[in-house]
Amino acid sequence: MWIFLVTEVMFFGGLLMAYLLYRVWYPLAWSEGSLELDIRLGGFNTVVLIGSSLTMALAVRSAQTGAQKATVRWLLLTMALGLTFLVVKFFEYREKYLLHHIPGPNFQFEGPEAAHVQIFLSLYFGLTGLHALHMVVGFCVLAVITWMAHRRRFSPEWYTPVELSGLYWHFVDIVWIFLFPLLYLVDRAHHLS
Amino acid sequence: MSGHVSPKTTYYAIFGALMVLTAITVTIAFINLGPLNFPVALGIAILKATLVILFFMHVKYSSQLTKLICGTAFFFLFVLFGLTLSDYLSRGWFVAPGGTAAAGTRVTIGPPAPIAEPAGQTESDTEPQTAPER
């Protein structure tokens, strides 16, 4: 599992590298682009996702101590928080769609940096889209694990699937911990003064 | 397998710390620190990620092998960022005589020169005049 996560780090690392380079080239567009993102929704999602990491950690702990009902409960709570994140993300994407801010032939943006803001939004959709895809995969994995926990398949001697899916879920959380400041926060302040 | 069981209070404390750090990074986003905004936000993100890795993912209590593999990921991430940025950021620091600072960053390749047609292209003065006659 850890080896797989290492490959995942490089997978997102390539996209983050593209983000960094374009940021160096077009700082103004980055500043304008990040203003387009809703910091309240992003912040809310950050809290939700870190909260789901907490419930996931508690689910693993319950599996370790053999508290089977608590394991199922914490796993269900984790899935609910993950679903909340995806729903909020859906509304963020929907707003972008309505504003014609999705890169492509229908892209519309006022301002001298429009072409480069399109690059920023392309990276935004690439990074958050891949992250959301990982969330969907994680959600499906957790559904199976929850079912197995419900069938009392795990014990303090053998709870490996719970632990591994937990590692994956925490990894997805870490990706968001980096995406949130990079996309929503870092270049916002330069527009204020 | 029976790994290390952390007390619940550890998880809640880590969660609290992560929330506080999130609040700090959001607050700082509204303060213009000039070039410092980016490193501060990134530093807080690294701190948060470290807390998640050490405590939620139990790396603090894991074997040396797990720690090594986890470290490998960030080592190669650092190599990727470090080598790429040391190239792109340093371009233009030194310009050789007769050279240009923008040479590597954006290479523009113009359209290919129009191929001169032998018949009916009298206005083209670049037509080859040395075509051998039979």
C-alpha cells in the first residue's frame, strides 16, 4: 500500500510541477484565477475532509480494539463526510459551468489575463478533478470495507483492509491539504492592496 | 497484526491542531505579505500533512521500512521540483555575449518558408535562379 501511495505522490507531483511552472510564468493570471474560486466552499470542504480523516482514524482504532459496531459507525460517518465533500465540489463545478469558466471553446473571461486564467482553471479542474476521482474510488472502497465490517470479518488480529483503506483515505486528505492553499489561497492577498 | 493503538485523545488533539492551522492559513490568505504568502501557506500545508502522516497514518509508530518508503515519495518529489525549478528559475540569470535570456523559456518556431513554385510565381524574388536548364 505504501509503495502504491508513493506512485500516487508522483502522479499528483507531475501536475503540481505544471502548476508551479505556470505560476512562475503567469503570476497575475494566478492571482485573478484564485479570486474566482469560492474560499468559503473550499474552506468548508477542508474542514469536512480533515474531519473525515479523523473519523477514518477512529474507525481504524475501533477495528484495532475489536469494537466492531463502532468501526461500522465511524466508517459510515467517514463515507457521509466524503459524500458531503463531493456534493459541495459538484456545486462548485456547476457554478463554473454556469459562468462559462470551464476551459474550452465556450470559455469566457473578462480581462487582459483571460488566456492565462484559462490555464489556471485548466489546472484547477485537472487537479481537483483527479482528487475528486480519488474520493469516488475511496468512497467505493469504504463501502466494501463497511460491508465487511458489518459482516464481522475483522478482528484485532486481522484488520488489514481497514488500515489500508484508511491509509488511502488519509493520502487523499493530504492531497487536498496542499490543493486548498495552492489553488484557493496563496495568490488571493496580492489583489487586496 | 496488531499495531500501535493510539488513545482517542491523540486523534482529537491532532484534529484540533489541523483545524487551528487551517484557520491560520485562511486568515493569512487575506493579508498581503508580498512574496511571503506562498512559502507561509506552503509551510503550513507541509506541517498539516506531517501531522496527518505521523499520527493518522501511524508512521510515527511504524517500522523503519515504512518510514523509508514514505520518505522516498517526498525525496523524489523534491528531486522533481528541485531540478525542474533550478532550471526554469535560473534561466536569464546569465546571458552569454550575443545570447538572449529568453532563448530557452519560449522557443517560437515560425511557419516554414513557402516553397517556391516554378510556374506562375513571378512576384516571388526568392525563387531559385540557378535551376539547371535542360
